[in-house]
Amino acid sequence: MSAPETGVPEGGVREVVIVGAGQAGLQTAASLRQGGFEGGIRLVGDEPGLPYQRPPLSKAFLKKNAEPGSVALRNADFFEKQRIDLLAGETVTAIDRQARRVALASGGALDYDRLVLATGARNRRLPVPGGDHPDLAELRTLDHALAFRDRLRDAKRLVVVGGGYIGLEIAATARERGVEVVVCEAMDRVMARTASPALSAHVGKVHRDHGVSLRLAAGIAAIAEKGGRVTGVETAEGETIAADLVLFGIGVVPNVELAAEAGLETGNGIVVDPCLRTTDPTIFAIGDCASFAAPPCCGPKLPGRVRLESVQNAVDQGKAAARNILGPPQPYDEVPWFWSDQFEMKIQIAGLTAGSEREIDRWNAEKQRLTVYCFRGGRLAAVETVSNPGDHMACRRILAERLSPKLEEVEAAEFSMKEWFQQMRGR
Amino acid sequence: MVKVTYRAHDGSETVVEANAGTSLMQTAIANGIDGIVGECGGSAMCATCHVYVPEDWLQRLPPRSEVEDEMLDSAVAERKGNSRLSCQIVAAPEIDGIVVEMPEEQI
């Protein structure tokens, strides 16, 4: 029996089922217990083993002979001590919203009072002839990383299809391992989806300085094969680039099928309201799979709905989902931030660059530091930095506190984000 | 294995064995130690793995990188001369027995 308006069962919330045991799902489970929840927590993940972090998989994990255990988010003891029932290597096949029950591939079922969908995303396939060849490498999971690390050992030349964050991180890692690397990016600059032109230019230059062959406006028309093996790629211009290892990183597709089949609204992700609830108030969606309205802290003229693929988003939405299960739902309003490590560059972004109307960049040659201020609607909306963590952290605080320097202040040559913020705080 | 003692703000201590090569932040998270958060997973991006290192151990650690130094300014708890980011301290035989003190707040 439950109150029809809110769906809160008599006796409160007793069972929470979390679909997806990645960063977002794990955070929800941890935060529920931390928040004093005494009921059952079932964390279901289709990958075997303990929940783990993905960021190291394109970086440190590929460079050293790190053990899979080194990327685990928590050790096995944690799940036992926190009484979190981890069902690894298990897939949820359907949601029965009427019965408030999910069906499992192994044949069982789990009842829920609250359901959290943290199903993440999967790699988009290469939509060209040969694009599904088993020889092609990709990187999303621990299994992908282990396999790729092995192949990298013997590779002489790697072609990376896709000049986004994943492709570039892998390119940098492989180059540092002494492999010859060619990156083929279809757009006319790298990271075109999210980075400012100034950031794209700088990153491209650093890659080239390190000997990466960066091919821009180089879409792939087909995968080259011979004798059943992948031998390279064919560009749209008709050029064949030979390689003994080809990896594609052309973005992801959110895993919305389970939600869609259950009649929940989807559209570039599982659609949620500001409190992270789907069209069914007992079901939340968070992390890489969730489509939500850009948080108010991101400034004026918000870019509509967003779907953010980042550790910050997974962690903060996991915490928010737990909070909204345990108490009166509050709107989600956390400053998005993101980082990417490529060669000596520590690229950091705070805020949303989408819809940016004006960009001001500052290059400090002595310290090899770049800062790009992005304005939208007359206010600072985002800051991209390379090797400038002080400015990055200041921007996160500034956005969180709804502050903004004026455009004219930022345009002045001596402007320092960090100093401006310290002045505002009266330090 | 490297012995590490995590001293909480209230003085209580937890002693764990760390695998050489893993950071003190990772070790804390893996062992469920409450006083270290590590939101960014060890990339010197969040300053939520802040610790104070007693002087005699501090001297035995490699110096802070510029990134670590800058990030420490953003730590929530007071930055002191012996502040370090535990994600940048790698467990190694040379620091077997190290003690680190956790601040009252990380976030």
C-alpha cells in the first residue's frame, strides 16, 4: 500500500535497488549508508568483480603493470561492513513498475521501494565498413584496458580514431610508451564537442610536439583489412593509413534501453527532473546515463538539458540521489568540473562551456599555463585551464557562490582568477 | 607491504598494511578509513585527501609538485607546513611505518 501522490510506502523506504555498479551507483550505495539508511541496498552491476574507477584506464593503468585491484573504488570488506549487497556479473533485464520489481538475467527478481538507474553508457560503434571487426580496440571497461595494454606492448604503430578526451589520453599514453601514434579526428580541431578553439589549438600543438601525428578533418571511411586482420584505416579522402593496432573512441551512447522499455521518458539519456527523478517518482537516474536540466549554478542562458560524462557528475548525483531518497527531495545544483591528463598537461574545466559567447585566453609562456575564460549572458560561465589548478579551483568556488568578474576586469592583462576570488573573500 | 598509521582528528588510530606502489589515499579508501575522501580518485584535482605529515616522516617524502602545492591551497581544513595530498604519497619500503594525521574536514 502506498500514498498515490508520493508513492512513499507505509513504513518508509525499506529496499533500494541500484542498477549499475559504476562510480555513480557505488556512490549512491555508500551515501545511503552514510546518511543513516538501515534498509536493504542491492547494487547490481553487469561487470564482474568490484566496482572500479574508469579514469586511470586510459592513463596510469596502461603505463604500468598495475593490478586490477588498484583501480577498485572500495575493497571487498567495505561491502560487507556496510551491508551493501553487491550483485556483480548480474544484469537487470526488465523493470516492472507496477510491482516495483526488477527481473535479473540469472532468473531471480528484486523488489524495490526506490530504484536508482546508474546504467552508464557504452561506446558508439564506428559506422563504417569493417567498423565491427573484432580486431578493433576500444576502451571503456577494465577488460578492454587489460586487453589493450597487452596489445600495446607489441604494437609499433597505433591509429586512434577520434580526437576527443579518450582518444587523446590514449594517444599520449601510447606515445609515452614509445609507440608511433596517428590520431584521426573528423572535425577540424580536437575535443571539438566541448573545448574552446584556444584549448583545442594548444592541446593539438602539445601532441604534435610529442610526435603524435594528428590528422584533423580526417574522417574515416572504412577499416582496412587483409587476411581477416585489421591493417589500418581508410580516410574519407581515400588515403590508407597502415597500423598494427587501431582503437576507436568516438563517443558513447547512454544505456537507456531498460528505462525506455519500462515506459520512462528518454532522449539523449534517461530524462530526469531537477531532483533527479524520472517520470516515475520512485525511480531515479544518475551519472553518464542521465539527461537533466543544466544546474542553475552554471550561469545565465543555460544550454538546456545536459548529459555529463564525468567523475564529478557521477559522484555528486550519487550523493544527491541518496539524499533525495532519505529526505525531502532537493534540486541538484552542483558545479560541473572535469579533468584530463595528457602528457605534461593537466587540463581542467569548471562550469559548462556550451553556448559560450565570448572567450578570453591567457597564455603564460614561462609556466606553460593556459587559462580560457568563457562568458555567457555577460557572466563567467566556465574556465578551462592547463596546468593551472589554482585558477581552476577558484573558478569552481566562484561558480558555486554565484559570483562573476566583469568582462572588462577579465580582459585586463594582469587579471588573475585566483587573486580576484581571494579579494572577493576578503583574504 | 608498508605499514601506515592513519590518525583521526579525535586521536584514534587505524593501522593498515599498504601495497607498495599504491597511494596513501587509495589505501585509506580501500580500507574504509573515514577521514579521507579522495573525490577525484587520486588525480590531484580535489584536495579531499588532505593529510598532515609529522615532520620526521615529511622529510623522507619526495617534495610536493607544483600541482600538489597549488591544490593544497584549496583544502578545506587549514593548510599547514606539513600538509600533503595523500594521493601523491606513494607507499614504499622507505616510508614503512609512516603516520599521517587526518584533518577534521575534507569537504
